Amino acid sequence: MDTHCSVDIGIFYASTTGNTEDVAHLIAEQLGDVAHLHDIAHEGVSALGNYPCLILGIPTWDFGELQEDWAEHWQALQNMSFVGKRIALFGLGDQIGYGEWFVDAMGMLADVLLERGGELVAPWSVEGYSFEASKALNADGTHFVGLALDEDGQHAETAERVALWLDEVCKAFEKI
């Protein structure tokens, strides 16, 4: 599936086990030259301001906790303005082992971005998932605030989910 975006997109992620990094690279490959990868573990978050369109990838750790690199830069995020930015989120979690906190970190990140004026795009349906609770759900519980991925239990679904989601992301980003 070809994904066509014509705007520059900053892809920011952090990854401990490599799963979030792998997905970030998959997204960048599908987007092509417009995608600019940033590992916040090495680069921090200051370059977020350089892009009108952002894709942010965040895994959830343990019992609904932030991944360590995101946690390290959390205060900086809370002090940034995201006014005028369109932001798509993808979050990784384990719906079987940690079903009470599935992709919670993505929901926590969404809250900060919205509080700081960002516009979230490309929510993702909860269909096809089996979890107990998530901070990443919209108000009516029918969608996640971004793409939810489970590399532990549903790895075979990732490539197709990313491709379908990126179509929606690009449509939203092109409306600038």
C-alpha cells in the first residue's frame, strides 16, 4: 500500500526493547523522503518544534508507566507549545500481560499534547483488540487516540494496521 504525504513529518520515538523503534522505521519507510526520524533517547525533544506535522511513538511499560526516555523528557514536553501542530500517535502495549494498562502511555502523551494546544489526528478503532482498560481511549471508548499496537500478541497485524493508519494520517496532514 503506497502512502503519499507531501509535508515534512517529524517522527519521534523512544524504544527500550526495539519494538517501538522497528515500528518507527516501518512508518518512515512507508512515508519516504518526507519522514525524519528522531530517537529521543539520543536527541531529546527540542526538534519537535521544527515540524508542523508530528508522529510520536511511545510504548507503555509495566503497570501503565512511561518508557524511561519519555519520562526523562516529560517536563520539557509539558513546557512546550503544540499550537498549530497536527499530531498522530502510535503506542505499543501488551493487551494480554498488561490488559489493565494497555497503551496507557499513549493516552498520557495525548493529554499533554492536547493541554499544550496540539491537534490529534487519526484515531484508531478498538475493534480487534482484547484488553481490560486503557487511558488511550476516546470519551465514548470506541477508538484509541492513535494507533495501538501489540508486538507481543498481535505482531502479524502490525504491517497492515500501520499502512491503513498512515493513509488516515496523510489525509489529515495534507489539510494544513
